[in-house]
Amino acid sequence: MTRKQLFKKYYKDPRHDYEISETLAVKDETGRSPDVCFVYSGRNRGKSYEISTQLLADAWYDQKLFGYVRRNKATTFEIEQYFEDKLNFIADMTDGTREGITVSRGKIYLYHTIDDEKTGTRKRVLDEHIGYFFAVSTQGSYKSLQYPNVWNLLYEEVLTSEQYLSAEPEKLMNLWSTISRSRPGFRMWLVSNTISVVNPYSQAWGIQLAKNKPGEVRLSKLFLGSAKDGKEDYMLIAAHYLEDKDEISKEEKKDKRKLRVKTSIANNRWDELKLYTVMDKSFIDPYKPLCSVVFEYDDLMFLCEIIMKPANIYQLYTGDEEKPSRLKMPFAYIQRKTTEPQANTRIYTNNSNRMGLYVTKGYRKLGKIDDTIEMIRKNGWFVGSDNLTMNDFMTVFTKLRTI
């Protein structure tokens, strides 16, 4: 089957929902296509399938090998399992002569099976070498090696709610440099579900995932410190937040009586791993803030307003009580901040360029306001504008406390 026939067949599948041409269509002012494509969305867009099958086709039809990348080392079973849903595609691509994919000593192969007369079982026969497996955590071990036939890298599950590697963007960049050797036409695909917007790549590469809107492809240039044709060379990165094609109507969204999942298992939202106390800002507005602080981490900022409120404010919000309590207590209202902090604002940050009398690197005690924040933290009196904001804020807060 020709490549054209192959994808014509698979693009008829009703689950087909994304094509890599959507990402590659966006070019910079020079007409250059992206060198790195960061594609992310909820779990319902078929992005991994589309990208991985295109790379398989590159290897089979054009002998352009690919590198399959994970954060840490993976077992043979884990690598085979990733390609498990592509077995029918592989059979069609190879006209039934190949049955699957496996890995041996770091190399990825197509294989077919035959009868083993000695054991009476089926055994695998390795066929075409189509790629390699790479772990970002061991990128230094590949530096002395050459990969002239590798033209694509595919890094799955880039965003995580768990632990990133130390200096992970830099380590991935070193892996890219080792394998690409600055060859024109080499491309790296970073694929992820919308797990957590808090990540090391946004700041390091200037891609600012938190500011992207669904359907938007944001281009950024990462300059490499070396000249090409008399000008400094750069890596062109496309951050593509896929549009949610199964989004519910605005009227349905307003129905707060419906209990909905807090992960992107069936939608395009960022995952909300925990449930926190939240209130609409319109309900908070009548209470004047005593003071404000800002929490900043990479490209994310949160405004934290300290407010004195009736002790039964949540019961008032839910309608369980109507009369405000005479007893007052402080709480911190958390919302996202997209503008620069005002002068003399107390700021906790990891931004090395942020300097000021009321700025500390990380969560540090500077004055009485910090004692108030700490008391609120210990008592659990944080309230967010929405649950996603609170999930992101608590991740940032934890990171700032560890600096």
C-alpha cells in the first residue's frame, strides 16, 4: 500500500481528529517551519496516534528513522505497549509482512513471527531497523554517538503532575543537539495531555503554555548562540494547544448542579488533581482586601488578597446560612494575575531578574505579612477563584517553599 493510500484509509476513521499539517502550516516571517512542535490537548484528539504513525511512515517509506523519547528508562514491554494500537496500521503499511514493533539494545525494529519447530511456538524475527529509544535522564551517554539516519524525535508525556528531571529542558536540548547535529529538516515532536500548566519548559523556552488559547499555535524562537549565514541561529518552536471539538455549550457550563470530572479524560481542560474551596469573585468583591501579595513561578503569577470576612462566609456562599456571623477571620483569596505587580508589592518568586525591597527568591519570611500568610496556610484558609487556579497555585506554592 502506498503512503497516500494508507493515510487515505486511516483518515476515514471517525476517530481521526488531528493532522500534523495543522501544526506545520504555521511558519515564521522567513517562511521557516517549526523545528520543535509542542502539541498538547485533552485526551480526545488523537494527537499521539497521528504523529507516531506519520513517523512510522517516514521510517518505512523514506528510511527516515525516529527516536522514541521518554523521561526515564523504559522496559521492552512499556515501549511495545506504546505501539500496541498501531499494529493494524503497521500491517496495512507493510502489506501484511510485518506484525509489530519491539526494541533490542536500544534499537527499535519491525518484526514478523514464524513457527519455531524446536519449541512448537511462534518466535519473532527482527526486520527493518526503524528507530531508537532514548531516555532524557541518560542523555549524556549518547553524546559520542552518531545518528545520521534519525530525522524525527518523539517525546511523549512531556507534561507531568509528578517530578520533572533537574534542568530537564536543558537536558532535552542537549539530546536534540546530539542527534540532530543541526541538520535542516530534523524535527522534534513533544506530545502531552493537559496535565498541569506548571512546567519548566514555559519559562526556559519562552513558550508560555498558560497563555495559549485552544486552537492557537504560538511561535517562539530559542536562540542557539551560534551564527548561520551571518546571523545568530535559532530553534523555532511551535506550541499548539489543540482546539476542543467536543466542548459543551456555554449554557451547559453554567449549570453548577452537575458534578463533572476534574481531569481532561474527556475534554480539553487542564487536569484538576485535587478539590479546593472556591468562590466566585463577584461574591468576594464587596469585601475590601487588607493587603495583597503575589506568588510568581516561571510564567505563572497569582494574586493573593488577604481579606477579613465573616467566619461563616462559605455557608453564606452556598446559601446554607443567610446572616453573616459577627465573628471575623482572615482568609486568602487566590486568582490568576496577568499584569505586572504594582510597586512595593510583596512578591515571592523564582525570577532571578525580579529585584526589590519586598521581593524574595522563594517563600521566605520578610515581615509581618509573611506571618499572616503562614498562619492562613497552616489553617487551610486559602480560597480560589476556581478549582483549576487553586491546583496550579498550590503546585507553585509548594515549589516556592522548596527554593
